[in-house]
Amino acid sequence: MSQLSEQPCEACRWDAPHVTETEIERYRTEIPEWRIVERDGIMKLERTFTFRDFGQALDFTNRVGEIAEGAGHHPALLTEWGKVTVTWWSHEMKGLHRNDFILAARTDEVAT
């Protein structure tokens, strides 16, 4: 378990502070396979996980969904045959918050 995944998520509002560049660099050391993408001017964390078949991909999707429901914070999940793309960002604040990095780390743990 990473230190990042063990941190609690906090309630996130539209006016919550976005992560700083320094925080991004620090958090990314614990989730090195995630990349930052920008879509429609919004920074997001994204990673594609691969599996042997659709059943495994669907099972992983459901486990990530359970994490999301537990945290009250929901990613975009694209489930395809043999792969799932997970994209975390804080919808209300339109960008990245510490919670997104925490949940990315928890997603990595579910994949192992």
C-alpha cells in the first residue's frame, strides 16, 4: 500500500484549491504510470489498464466503481475488451485536487 492511498479524501467544493506543481511532482512519484492529460482546458489524471479479456476488465471496472462510491468521487471509466481507461479529476472545481491522486493510488492497488 502506498502512503498516498492511505490518506483520507476530503470533501471537495468548486472553490477548493487545485494541486500545485510541487504537489503534482510529489504525488506522481507514487503513481508513476498515470499521466496528466488536458481536455477542454481541464487537467485530469489518466491511466489505461490491460487485462486478458472483457470479464477481467469488467470486474476491475466494478471494483473501481466501489472505490469511487465509497469516496463519493467518481472517475470516467471506459471499459473495452481487455482494457479499462480510468480518468480522475474533480468535476466541480474543473481540475486536479489531492483526492484525484489518492484515488489513482487506490485504483493501482485494486489492479494488483
